[in-house]
Amino acid sequence: MDNCRQESDAENSEDRYRAGLATGISAWCKGCFSRTFMGLLSVDECRKSEVRDDIAIGSTPKATYYILLSISVLIAGFGVVTNSPAVVIGAMLVSPLMTPIFGISLGLVRGDMPLLRKAFVAEFGGVLIAIGVAAILGMFPFVHEVTPEMLSRTSPTLLDLLVAALAGVAGCLAMIDARISPVLPGIAMATALTPPLAVSGLCLAVGAFEGAWGAFLLFFANFLAILAVSASLFIVAGFVSREEMGSGLSVLKRFLAPAIGLILVTILLTNALVGIIAKNETTKAIKGILENELSSERGACVENVIYDHKGSNVDILAYVTTPRVLSPQKIKEMQSILDKKLDAHANLIMRCFITKDVSSTGSTSGIVARNLDGEFISGELHPNVKRIQIAEQVLREMLESYKRLYLDLDNLDLVQLPNGAVVVASIQSSRTLTPHEVSRLEKAIQERLGDETVRLLIRSDDLTDVSSKGRVLYGKAHFGGLSKEDKATGEILESRIKEEIRRIKNMFAPNVDAVPKDDTWLVRAEVVGPRVLRPAEVRLMENRVGRSTGKKVDLHVWSRVELVVTGTDYIPVEDFIKEQVGRN
């Protein structure tokens, strides 16, 4: 009973805490709103006069105004061309486009035609100059690449209009309230004004008229949104008397054109937003289909999808990171699935970026992204991908003991056969693995997977190292830094071994390496001929060379039956190639 009472008290206490917190937050929000609203209503006449004078001065079209605007547009142009947000922000710092909008707004609400006239000239004269300067910039040869900063301003939506409206509220409040610096709101508003004009001019320079219209529409929408909110705030703050506003009909006449423009722009941007939402849904669907089909491809990941719908055709460009290039057959299979899902003919192109995630146990496909908490999240892996990763881990663990035999795992693949899966392992080696070795590796993979039907196929790639001296049999003989004396001795031994081998009919030694080890010289010879040398022949050569040089020789012969046979003679492959190259 006491425990229940304690739990009940704890719950009541928590409820009281939550209620108190909610009340406190509500009171704080009301206080902020009240202070802001009351601040607007309590602007003294002295401050109003200062604001009007500042707006009138800033709305006057002077040479300084146009010079600053041109500099701002040039900086913004460089920023969008180089895809540098920092440079674009620099353009906002010197942009003078904000104040004339306030001038137009104040002129409309007060019926001040002189102010309205000069502010209009400053704003739209500045717009023409800005687009012209940007167009001239676009004619230079360094403007050759479309950047994300440019593309983001050619397709405006209703969200851009809302951002501009909020920027207008901030800018107008900053101008009205002397306690707020107008710098930061000014930058926010410049964000909505200067870069779109720069992009519009750049698009005109390269003949991208649709992009130019989109960028100008973004500017015009932002202009109307800022004009509307600033006019409302000027009225609320008492910057205009009833006498100055005039009759309702007079106000309607003055604001009719801006209102119609704002309504039309809102409709256009709303349609654009709806279209983008629909396009995003289609993009998401295409990406989902591709990700599902690529789930069986180890390490393959769809990074981005771009599509263009033209009539009954859909052109799709998918950016994919993958450890290997996807086959045309795989693309064809995915294209057929897209045809059915989209009810249109899909033209699919996969742009493959070759990448490979590697962990301490080998390649991996487990970690795909990070969530908003900063934690790694893993997608559900396809069973075949899991099999490959486990098989790779087993092979790498077991091949560690083969290091001295020059075995290196290059790549893994999985082939599905009716009677089970086959792991195909590509190995770089100086020799071919024996069936016994493959059997050991296969059993280890079966045990780790818990599946006795899995088979292993080793595909060996010849690992051959060749320097200017010839095939590397002993690395020390090529790159080991032997002393002059040892190097001279080694050359003598190599020459004597070649002479001994030439004594045997149709036997050749294209490559011989000799290196010292303690009191013995290790000699490894690559011998080609129509047969394999006998141990007795190798011992005889050891003794002859040892007696003639006074050195103890340990000879190992690598025999290869690899000759070019003509109608009259045997020729080593190396000599035959050298002869052919010399002829050419």
C-alpha cells in the first residue's frame, strides 16, 4: 500500500512539474509577444522621424548606391560560380537593396509619391544594373560549370516566399527598434535579393532562359513578400496617420498592383512546391526500387537519383557507390522493374563510383549512415551479402598463414546454382592452390556459415614481379642493397649457373638470382626447357660452380616447360619476344 501511495505521489509531482513548465513557457512566449507588439505601438515621434529620414536617404538613387550594388552582385556571382556560401554571404554585407524596398513600402502606405518614385527607380534601376553586371560576368570563360548554389535559385517555391517574409519582418523590426542592429536582418534580406539577381544574369549569359526566369521570379517573389510585411508593420507601428493613408479606395488603388502580383506569385510558387513534393515522392520511389534491387550487390549503395519525365519516357541517372562496375544485364533487370512500377519506359543509367568499405576483418557493407543522434546505423543486409562477408573473413584469417607463399585475397563473389551457393575467390599467387588446400578453406567456410552446401572455387591470378634485372626470384638480389663485393660475387655465380644450364641440351636459364646467407650462397634459377631437371643434375651444377668459385652453393631450380618450338629449334619465350621486338 505504501509503495502504491509513493508511486501516486511521484506521478502527481511529475504532473505538477510538467504543468508548471508549460505555464512558464506560455507566459514567456506571451511576454515576448507582448513586449514586441507594445514596442511597435510605443515608437516615439523622434524615432519615427529618424527612420523616415534614413529610408529617404537610402532610397535615393546615387552613384554610390549603384557602385555598391554592382560590387555586391559581382561578389555574389563569384560566390555562386565557385559554389562558396561564404563568398555569397560577403555579397550580402554590401548589398543596398533592402532600404529602397522599405522606401516603396512607406511611400505606398503614406501616399508619398516623391519617396515612392525615387525608391522605385533605385530598386528597379538597381535590378537592371545587377542583372546586366552578372550577365557580363557570365560571358567570361571561367563560368563553365553549373553549381548547387546556382541551381538552388532557379527553382523557387512557396517556402522561399515564406523565408523572405520572415526576413522582411526581421529587417523592418530592426529598423523600427533602435535597440536592434539592422546589420543581421539586412544580411538575411540580402540573401533573398542579391544572389537571385546574380544567378539570373549568369543564366542569361549562357542562354539558360528558363533558369534566368526562375531566378528572377525568386527575386520578385521575395521583393513582394518583404514589401507586404514591411507595409503592415509600418501601419501597426504608427508611421502613417489616417489622413496620410486616405480613404479605403485610395489605399486599394495604391496596393492593387502589388497585391495582384503577390497573389499570382503565390499561386505560381505553390504550384512549384506541389510539383517538387510530387517529384520528391517519385524520386524516393525510384531510389527505393534501386536500393532493393542492389541489396544483393555487396557494398553497392544508391547515393542520389535524378530523373526527367518526357511523355511516356523517364530518363533516370542514378549515382551509385560500388566496389565494382555493375553489369549491363543487372541494369536491364532494374530497368524492367522500373518500367512496371512507373508505368513508363525507363532509360536507366547508373553512374558508378568505385569505392570499398574495409574493416579489420575485410570489406564490409554494414554501416550505411549516421542518424541525427550521431550514431551509426546499419541497414538490413541481403543474405548473400552476409555470406560473402563471412566467407571473406574466414579466408583472410586462414590465408594469414600463407604469407610466406605469396597468397593474397583480391576479391570475392557469390554464384547461385540450383544445388547451392558457390563462393568464387580471386587470389593473387605465385602458384596454384592444391585441392587439399581448397578443401580446408571450404570446410572452414561451411562451418562458419553453418551450411554444408556452400562450395568454394579458387580463381588464381599469376603474381609475377619483374624488374629491369629480370624476374624477381630473390628480392635482395634486385633491391636488397648488397655490398659491392657481394654484388660482384653474385653476378659471377649467376653467370656460372647459366653456363652450366646451357650445357644441357635445349635448357635455358633466363633468370637467376644469388644472395648470401651466412657462409652459403642461395641461388634460385628459373629454367625453361622441354623437360624437368633431375636432382642429380642440380647437385652436379652445385658442385661444379662451388669448386670453380670457392663458394658454398645451395641451388634451387624452378623448372618450366615453356618454350617456343620452331621447325628446327627450341627457343625460350623471353628470347623469342626480344627478337620480335627488335625486328619491329
